Amino acid sequence: PVDSVPQRDSAPTFVHKNDYSQHFFDTSLRPQNFIRDSKYEQGFDEYPDLKKLIQLKDRLVRHRAVPPLFLQCDLKTTNLYATLQTRFDVILIDPPWYEYHQRAPTVVNEYWSAKDIAGLRIGELAAEQCFVFLWCGSADAIEAGRIILRHWGFRRCEDIVWIKTNKEAHELDWEREVPTNLAMKADHHSICVHTKEHCLVGMRGTVKRNVDSHFIHANMDTDVIVTEEPQYGSTRKPHELYTVIEHFCNGRRRLELFGEPHNIRPGWVTLGNRFDRASTFEPKTYLSYFENRSDFSDWMCPGSVMEIYEGHPSGNTPNCTSPHEYLLGSTPEIERNRPQS
């Protein structure tokens, strides 16, 4: 579209503009499809120092990761702490909210109420310093998620937003006669077409971002993820969230609940009821994987990282509540280059 903007004593000026809302109405292609370099691996191309830092952190995370483990179980009936016999630094939870059933009632049959989700005894699984990442969809579950976090003993500290594109799947799936990603499907209870989901971040314990580098590295990622929406009925979430978590939290004990086979990942214990092979998690074996290996080039143990921030100008002192073998450690180069408060 072209608008004519008249100016006093001058010829009309023509302003070209992109009307993405009208384009969405005409084609079902979402405005966020046109964000440049939205893929996570492209996001740091114009920031070479940050890109190098991410590469350094990724290598350290891979080196210190325990083997990928999973456990087939019914989360409603399993005593999680008695089964796992340890506490975790990070817990990622993707519950089957009723909202997912509403989106695709013929595909998603199993769902939990907010009361069922709140009944998970997450507090028993959380270390003294712990972060919970709770996927909450895009509707009523967002408010329910905040209440549930408080019920578990966490306070909300961040909100990560997943913005869904539909570059690859905006045409109709004629066989099922539904849009493959429901680009134009309206929720009868909403005003706008939902094209995003929220992941609430809850924190337990005291973490001081300016001195607790042994446990967190803040400001290495943004709170927005832009990726393609999965097929109709799928509740699969973007794998980029794992990277955000691993960059941010230096705790090595990572747990995911309501996982599926595609969620199994080095460094994580994944629990769910949809695995098609024998479980690999065993408590004693899992705990045996944690050791302070120092064969990584220039690796600094957590105690050495804490010494850097003793006598910080803020007057804060590092607060370490976890045994050092459960922490990632760092390197001098990572500490020099990472964003700091």
C-alpha cells in the first residue's frame, strides 16, 4: 500500500509501508514470518564477541554433561523424590494443559487440570537454589501457572515468549481438512489469534546475579524465541529453550517432566509416559556421573569462580548452597567476556 502524505507548499510525498496485518488476513502468513535472522544460530552473527562466548559456553556444557537419561513413569502416581533420590538445579515442565486439548480435541486426548499440575510435589525435587521453567500456553494457563509457581514455593522472575512462525506450513492439509498450524483458527474465548506461548521462570532461594557466577550467567540470551509452529495437534516446544537454560544456569542437575523421546538430551533426566524402550535412569548410577573433571582446557572449578567475586564493590558475597560437583564451573575467558551486572 502507498499513502499520500500532503505537506504545506510542497508536492505530495509517497510513503511505502508494509501492512503485515492485512497480508496475514489475505494469506494467513503471520507478520513474524518476516523477522530477519530469527533462527537461534543466526542471532549472533553480527556480534562476534557474543557468538564466541556462546561457542565457549556450549563446549563447556557438552563436556560437563552427564549422559542422556529417561524414565518411563506415570507422573500422577509416582513418588518423584523417592524414585529420583536427588534434588535438581533446573526443572523444566511442559504439562498437558486443557488448552492443548481445546486446540486439537481429536488429537490431544490426555490433559491435566490446574489442580493436578499443582499436585506435583516440585518443592521436594528442588535444590535450595533452583529454577523452574513452566510452559503455560497462551490463555488461562498463564495466570494458573503463576499461582502454581507460588504454591510450589517459587517466585516468578522471568517470562520467556515463544513466537510461532508459519513459513513452512500455512497451506491447508486437505486430507484432514484443517490448517496444519491453525493459522487462521480463532479461539472463541480470545480476541486475537494466538501465535505465541509463554514459559514462566520461577526461582527458589537467593541468587545474586552480580556475584553468584558459580550458579548463573545472566544476559547471555533474550527472552524471545522465534521458531516454526509444529504440526496440528503437536505440543512440541522449541529446542532453543534447552540452550537458553544451559547458558543461564550453571547447575548440572537438570530434570524435565512430561518429556517424550525427542526431548532426551545429554545433561538431562527426562520423565514421561511415552517412551518406547526401557528406562535408562538409575539413581546411584546418575549420582556417580558427577565429578569435578578438570581435563577441559583452562577449566575453573566452582570454588575458583567464587574467589573472583569475593570483595565485590556491591558488598555482596557469593552464596553457594550446592556441592561443587553439581556445578558447571567456568573458564577465565568465559568470565572475562560474559555480560555482567
